[in-house]
Amino acid sequence: MPKTGTKAPPAASRKASPSKSDKTSKSDKKPAAPVTSPPSGGSANNGSGGTLDVVDGRTRKEYSIPVADCAIRATELKKIKTDNPDDTGLVSYDPAFLNTASCKSAITYIDGDKGILRYRGYPIEQLAENATFLEVAWLLRHGELPTQQEYEQFVHDITFHTYVHENFRKFLEGFRYDAHPMAMLNSSIAGLASFYPSARNIFDETERNISIVRLLAKTPTIAAFSYRHVKGLPFVYPDNRLSYVENFLSMIARMSESKYEANPVFARALEILFILHADHEQNCSANAVRAVGSSHVDPFSAVSAGVAALFGPLHGGANEQVLRMITEIGNVKNVPKFIEGVKTGTGGRLMGFGHRVYKSYDPRAKIVKRLADEVFKVVGVDKDLEIALELERIALSDDYFVSRKLYPNVDFYTGLIYRSMAFPTDFFTVLFAIGRMPGWLAQWEEMLLDREQKIARPRQIYIGPKERQYRSKLSAK
Ligand code: CMC
């Protein structure tokens, strides 16, 4: 049972105001056209305009492709083709989107080289230090910090939508005692679509508002119910007197007491972790939410795709894997051997290290490391912290990691904090999912209101057999 209790929490404030979302306007498109005269030489600029002038070596034709925001539109490449009538034009080939922007977004900014992360322009360090999670959730969606009135209404709305339909009890009870809580969360979030069929009216702002409130409010309840199911404990219903994080901790840990009192250090630590996880621009799960949402399915179905993506060990599931890795290492003296295994490829990856975007220290990891110190002051030093520190020390000085710019990411230390609060290892990614929910929802809505977006449908390069005649290999059917 998570040891998160001890002291009375401040009461959640409440009040109201409706939400608004801004529409993105259709941007200009200029076609790439073959040019007969030599190109003008792509006007000098800071990347916000001009052209990319290219010569197709196959045909010697020249093309002038507009550049905007340091980008060319991949559809412009389609116009570059040979005289072969079967040639449908060039495509860009970019497995795993290494260098492809799939959208314009105003939500989160990352500078991976400098280790900068900002939500709507606000540095993550300032938000983690001063903001509440629900304030950040509002900010991510609306682009501005809430006024007092907006905040109180938002907190009120979230607080009063924390209950789930009683049928959810039966639904969750159907899972086996050892079901992974991410599998339960994923299917439960998808299951919400069956309770709220009108959520399919995604272009009705009122419906979007209520769906977003429901997802933010009910995710902690479902997560806590999953936890209690696995533990064989009775479900604890939401307590509307408590703040978002304290209510979650109450649903997790409350036993016979009439009101759960969360330890303020744990409650604030969890709130900061939720803030740090709240969004991370076009990561695997946000991309999944956008891709699935682009079919105009309801938000519960779209967001469940995000939960599924997050489950993977290369994404949010890494926090669970870090702890399993540390447990496997077992002792600080085994760290050099483990690192050797990582480098030679015989021992798997160093989980919690490396990032597609950050090529310096993940700014979230810095905050998490400091937070770990505060939590360990309360619970005593985690025995595995020593192993983690030694892994980090060796990795940061070893050429294998240095040359590949592999630094600790947000997941390296979060597991240690969660474990020190006595959360079971397979529950760690659920905590990540609760934190990421506002980001998924903001990304989903931004995608929906972006008039440039269409159903996500990448191209492929077909490498299979040419046409052949069907001849069955079966002797009987
Ligand atoms: N341990 C050892 N080697 C690594 C690691 C690692 N954790 N990460 C990358 N590398 C190596 C990789 O083998 C490759 O080496 P080489 O050039 O010799 O082939 C090089 O670094 C580049 O790796 P990559 O796989 O091309 O990088 P990527 O951008 O596709 O992958 C990543 C990013 C996060 C999936 C990867 O670094 C990784 O698997 N890390 C461990 C899992 C992890 O901690 N995930 C959480 C990410 S942060 C939370 C979140 O936002 O999800």
C-alpha cells in the first residue's frame, strides 16, 4: 500500500467558466513548378521564407520549392517526376519520422540540444516549481494560464466528474488478479466511449469540453480502481473535498479512515511529476492520439491509443523497465559489468537513458533528481538509488554514451520516487499516463481544429512481389 498519507491536505478550490479553443487558419500553399531558367539561388533568409532550388539529376529539370518555417511541404516533392507515365512523383522516406513535421503546434516547445522544454512558452522549471497540475492542464489546452474564476470553475468541473459508472466495477472485476494496470487503463479509457456515445460529436464544443473534463477527472479514478483490483482491496470512491492529487492518493491508499490525509511531500512530489509529464510535443503517444483522432473517432478511443503507445518500454514503459533493470543489477559492484553488456549489445539498453529529441540532459530529469532527494529525506535513502547514481556516473563519462549524446531522461529517476512511495513497479506507467492526459487532449483538440489536418495516412514504398497468379498450395479446402 503506498505510504503516502499523514497530513491533512488543503481543500480544492472550485468555481466555473466555459472553455474556448482557438482555430488554426489554413495556411497558404505555393506549388513547386519546374523552372526553365537557372534558379535564383534560394533567397538568403533565416529559414522563414525563400525557396529550395533543386535540380533533378534524372531529368535535369529544375524546381523551386517554397520554404516556410524551415520546412518544405513533402507534397511539393510529388511534382518532381520523370517522363515515365507510371512515375507518380517523389515521396520523402522517413521511417519513424526522424525529420518530418506532421503538424504545426503551439502547445509545447523543445530545444533538444539546449535541454529546453516549455509549455505554451512557460519554462518547465517555473511550472514545476509554482503551478498546480490542473493549472497546467488548462494552460496546455487554452494557451493561457487560467484566471482565478476559470481555474475555480475548472477545478470544480474536474472534481465533480471523478465518479465512474457503477458498471465499471464489473468491468474491472473481469480482469485477472495479475492483469497489468496499463492494460486495464487502456481498455477502460476506450470503454468510456460506450458510456458517453454523444462524445462522438467532436465538432460540438460543448461535447468536447465535457469529454475533456471527463477524461481528466476519471483517469485517476480508473487508475486507482485498477490498483485496488490487483491488490484485492475494495474500491475507494472519490472524495470531493480533496485536491486532484490528494483525491487520487486517497483512492489508492485509504483504508478505514473517514478522510484520507496525504503526506504533503508525497502529494506535491506527485503533482510535480504529473506536471513534468503533462506534454512533450509529438512523441509516440501524442502522435498515436493525433493519428487515431484524425479519423474523427471520439476522444476516448483516440486517447486510449495514446495509453497503448505509452505502455511500450521505449516510451512511458521505460520507468518500469528502469526499476526492473536496477533490481536485476542488484548491487553497485555489478554496474560496470552491466554497462559493458549495454555497450557490446549483449545486455540490452540502458533504460531511462537516451532520447530522440534531447541531445543533452533532459530538463525534466534534472527536476526529478532534485525531487528524489526531497522524497528520500522523508522515506530514507532508497537502496537502489546508489545503483542508479553509479549507472549515471559511469554512463556520463563513458565514450559510448557521450559520443551518442545519451543522457538520463525523465524516466531514469521517476521509478525510484514512485517505488519509495511504495507504488508497485507495474503501476509506474499508469502514473505517467495520468500526467500525460492533458497533453494528449490538447494535442487531440489542436489537431481537430487545424484545418490543414486530414486523416493520417502515410505513404509507403512497396517492396513486395510483382503481380503473380494464384495457385493454391492446399491439397484440401
Ligand atoms: N542504451 C544504450 N544505447 C542506446 C540507448 C540506450 N538507452 N539509446 C540509444 N542508444 C544507442 C543506439 O543503440 C544507437 O547506437 P548506434 O548508433 O551505435 O546504433 C544510438 O544510441 C541511437 O539510438 P536510436 O535507437 O537510433 O535513438 P532513437 O532516437 O531512435 O531512440 C529512445 C530514442 C528513447 C527510444 C532510445 O534512446 C531508448 O531506447 N532509450 C531507452 C528507453 C527509454 O528510456 N525510453 C524513455 C524515453 S523518455 C520518456 C518518453 O518520452 O517516452
